Amino acid sequence: MSYFANSLFDIAFPDAPDLRFERSVEQDLQGRFAGIDEAGRGPWAGPVVVAAASLDYDNLPEGLNDSKKLTEAKREELFEQILEMADVSVCVQSAQTVDRINIREATLQGMRTCARSLSVPVKRFFIDGKDVPHHLPQEGQALIKGDGRCLAISAASIVAKVTRDRLMVKMDRYLPEYGFAKHKGYGTKQHQEALAAHGVTPLHRCSFRPIREMIEGS
């Protein structure tokens, strides 16, 4: 279960990441905050990965932004820097979990796990999108397009994206005929052709319509 966090007490973030603004948010909260984001809600195969990041604004990687706006090389570079400079947690939800409780609930469950797994206490969680899971350790606020507006969410988006991409590249070594290293499990033409030729694997989300229809039609 989740709710759309929208109240008189919401913090109105700017349209682009702003270091000075986020410093002021920490001062107002009298403590650190964390950003939460996910990668992999849409693919037909592989896990959904959620990450949380609480930044030290006196020791910040340069170039943080929405992971989708960065090159793969830049994401990889920032990934290593974020792990060195920030408090980070990651939760990987398998395709089987997605099938059991659905992709939205698997994502929200991952957010709760990440929120509880940070080693440094935070005063608030800012979450990309419109959903905030119940039972977070502290108050959560949804921030639509937050990965391009909040540096902490940007950091979480990079960690989630790089973690998931690396997992899919690793799976490609075991199942090279599916091309996971290239399309990362999304429903590309190459992926569709591989499914038609080789069938469904344990990495595939059987509750997603294209995979379900393939199973039912076999």
C-alpha cells in the first residue's frame, strides 16, 4: 500500500538539482535526508533494483544528474564516487518477487528495505515519482521527476541503474542468446526474436503480458 504524498508541509524542490537548496533543506530538517529511486520497472526480464542515497554535501561527486541523462561511462564513474562519498543502500527484487506481488509492490517493498538499511540516520526520504510506501523509518515525500531535481535522488538513480545494468551483463554470460547485455531485459526486437527462438527463462517476468501470453500460447 502507498499514498501520494502531497501536503502543506511538502518541500518544493526546483526544476533542476541545486546544491545550495539541498544544503538549506538539511539545515531546516536539522539532519541529513536521503533520496530513493529505482531502475527496471518496465523490462520483461531481470530484477527491479531500488537504491537509497544520503549525501555529504561537503564531499559531493561532480556531475550528479538523472541517470537517464548521463552516458554509461559517466554513470559508471559517478557510481564509484557515490559509493565512496555517500551512505548508500540497495535492494534487488527478483523477477519471481515481481510475479508474486506485482511490480509496483515489489518496488515499494524495495524502497522500505533501502530506507531501513542506511547506516546514517536521516530526517526525511525524498522519493522519485508519486508513490511513498507506508512504514518508512521517517516521513517520506514523493517528488515527480525527482531524479532530475534532487541530487540525492539523482545519486540513488545512478546507483540503481548501474547495479541493475551490471547484473544484466552478468546474466548475459550465462544466457548469451538473449542479448541481455545490450537491451537489459527490455522488450526490444532482438529480445522478442530471442524469446521466439529460445523460450522463457527464470529471469523473465511471467506476470507481464507479453511473457504471459507467450507461456499461455505454448
